[in-house]
Amino acid sequence: MALALNLARYGVPSMLVERNPTTTQHPKMDLTNGRSMEFFHRLGLDEKLRDAGVPRDNDFDILWVTSMVGHDLYRFHYPSAAAKTRIIREQNDGSHAAQAPLRVSQIQIEPVLKKAIDENPLIDVRFGHRFEEIIENRADGVTAKVVDTGSGEAYVIECRFLAGCDGGGSRVRRRLGIELEGEQNVAGAFMVHFRTDDRALLQRWGPIYHLQNGAGTIIAQNDHDIYTLQAWLTPDMNPENMTGEQVLEGWVGTAFEYEILQANPWFAHFVVAEKYRSGSTLLAGDSAHQYIPTGGYGMNSGIADAAALSWALAAQIQGWGGDRLLDAYDAERRPTAWFHLEAARRHMGVRIKIAEIYGEAGDLGGDGPEADARRAAVASRIEEQGNAENESWGVEFGYRYDQSPVIVHDGKPPIDPLVYEVRTNPGSRLPHIFLKDGSSLFDRLGMYFTLLIFGDADTSALETAAEKLDIPMEILRIDEPDAREIYERNLILVRPDQHIAWRGDSVPDNSEDMLMLVTGRT
């Protein structure tokens, strides 16, 4: 849905084929990070999604406990979306996203996107229709077979491109014979999605985003009555003999009133597709990469895939971009998937370590000085482990397309996974600031390429070359000395996906060559 909406933003029509009759009822992901919200803002959906999520003033706190009827141990505090929005404005130095993150379940996200695609005349929405097979995958188009799941009628579609956004078991990927690289079934959990009005129990420490102990996590989906328990499976457990009631009450520590909405075991993978492109067919989202949800990089990576792929496809359809843009999509997004995968793996390692801390601590219940001392010791060790899972700003915003063939590289300094370092090396996401008139720099960018000019550099040769090559490029002059310090160069060429294609203090000696490269035409 995000890919279709991005394509429509560029004026490109598409058909969306979804085998299910409705949006998901299965609880998936619970955090839309700041980078994804930047993309949703471009689609005009950020406020609608915030209305669907938890209240803007609710914090993002992570609390480690002994059990729901036991003791709290250590809290990692994170500001609410409203507070984060104020911080972004106050610390206007390029170190923050343009948008605050959002706590929201995918169950709530998808109806917002579904309404948007239903209302968009450029999107032919076909829910209840199943992609069956690729009949022909040519350099100039794809022939695909689709089945109406209601009537059983099969029909053939001719399309210029086909994008497989069809999940971890992707039929598109399998039909292409593309293998997954990495490890499968590396961890498992028993998921219990439930509703309860017992806020005296579930919110005894206030509205908390994640309530965690060494055996799993309860995620507050709406800070009101919907929760999801992810209880880790250990090798001695047989999920076939487990029930949702047993798992939920065992983890919480007591019986209480609730309604189970869904309960099932699941197993996580650390895998990335061996390639994202085959001819005129491409992969995005879970069909291209799957990792354990520690850090929330799965869906958020998929939203970035959609933003990256959409402009490359639009450039092809509109004729100003070359085929190399699609090879660049693979060269950019696949290494980024591995970058995010390794971050998720590290975060899982921290959870395993904390589970060991719980196991070594013995009885964490009871009252009195000795019991208090045991809990304080565990809290101290949790604090030492930290919470990089919710603080890896370099992973979320600092990834850079170092292997891209359509970037004019001029330095590849190391990326700190924890710290987002404000840099403008080509391949990086453009740092964001608010300009002196209060406007967002990202809101001032053009739909396609934007040439940012700090100062009075003569850019006529570059503008003439773009016009000659029919490359859509807007000019944005920024007369703010403080901003020039943040952005490091007099000139920055920004791509449609807000990543930097080239930078310099003066136009390149051959502007046409540079523009041909960044648009994939050489």
C-alpha cells in the first residue's frame, strides 16, 4: 500500500493485488519510527496515523519487572510523540528526524492506508485477488497470472513492472527462484493478543509501552485495553502443548479477566534475499528481508524500501531515469537490510543476556533488605546492558548507500549504530532542520531532485544540464549561515527519497556526466 501511494504521488498508476479480503487482523509491529513518519508525512498520512495510534502525550517507556504482580526493577524513559516534537523544534541542529515516532499497531495502520488507496484514482485496488505465477518476466515488462479468490476465476495481467511486497513466504520471490541468505528459526515466541479492562493490573505502573522480564514482553497496543504478549520459547517447551490462557496467566502471574483475540507460536529469522531484482520484477518489505522484531526494523525497512523503489520506477516510467536505477535499488537497500539485521541480532543478544541475569538472580520476590538488595542488583545490571534496542539512532537515520552505482561518493566515514552523526556524505539521508521562517526543510524539497544552494554559488551550468537532459530538478536557495555549517557544502543535490546524490562547493566540471550517473543513465 505504501508503494502504491508513493507511485501515485509521482503520477504513476498501479494495480494492487492482495489475496486477503481485508487488512490484517494479526498483530504485527508496534512502532513506526521517525524515518517512516517522514515518508508518511510526504503522503499526507502522518496525522491520520497519529490519530489511529496511542495518544500523543503518552510516553514510550520500557519497564523491566519481576512479573505483573511482582516488583518493578528498572525503567528506560522515552518522551511521548508530543514531547519529542517539541524537542525536535528546540534542538534544531539536524540531529533529529523531521517527525516524532509513533506507537501504533499494524492492525491500526493498515486501515488508514487502505482508505487512502481506495480513494486514489491512480490505484486499482483488488483485495481478495491472489497472485498465482509469473508467466513471463521480460526486460520490457511482466506477464502475471492472478486469481479472484472469491470466484476462482483466473486472469492475466500485463504490467511494465511487478513488485513483490507479499511477505516472508513471498510467492513472487519463490517463483523467481530467489533464495534467502542467513539463518532461519533463530528464536521463537508464543504470541497472545488479548483485550482486558483490568487496568489496575496491566497499568499498575502507569501506561507503559513495553513491560518486560527475562521471559518476554507485554506490548501496550493502545494504552487502553489491547495488549500483546510475546513470551519467549525455550528449547524445553513444546508449543503444541501450550494454550494462550496458560501462557498469558503464567507470564502475568495471576488469573484475571481477559479475552484472547489471537494466540499462536511464531519463529523469527535473520534472512535477506540474495537479490532484490530479476528483470522487471523486484522485491520489497518482508519478501526481501526478515529479522526478529527487536528494534522494530522490519516494517520500517519496508516503508523505506517503498520510498526507494517508487522513485526509481517512476523515473523509468517517465523516461528520465535509466535502468541502472533498478540495479541501484538492490545495491542500496540490500546492504541496508543486512545493517538492520545485524542491529536486530545485537539487540536480541542483549535480551538473552538480561534473561540470564534474571536466571542468575534467584528469587526476586519477597520483602525486606535482602530482597530489595537482590532486585537492586538486577536493576543495576539491566542498566549496564542499556537499551540500544530503542536508542540506535545511527541505525534508524545514519545508514548510507555506500555501494550505490548512482551516487557520487566522496567519503565513507564509519557509521555509529547508536549515534546519528549529522553528515552530508553522498548516500546519506539529508539531515533535517527547520528554516528561520519555521518551515520544514523536507517540506521545501521538490518532488524529484532538489539542488540545495547555501550562499550565492553560480549553478547555471548545472541547471542548464538538467534542462537539456529532461531531469526534473528544483532549486532551493537557503540564505542561512548557520545552516551552511550543518550541511558542510555550498551545493547539495538531493534525490526524491531525501538521500544525497552529490555535493560540492561549486558545480562539477561536467554537470551532464554527474546528472547522467545519478539518474542511472550511464
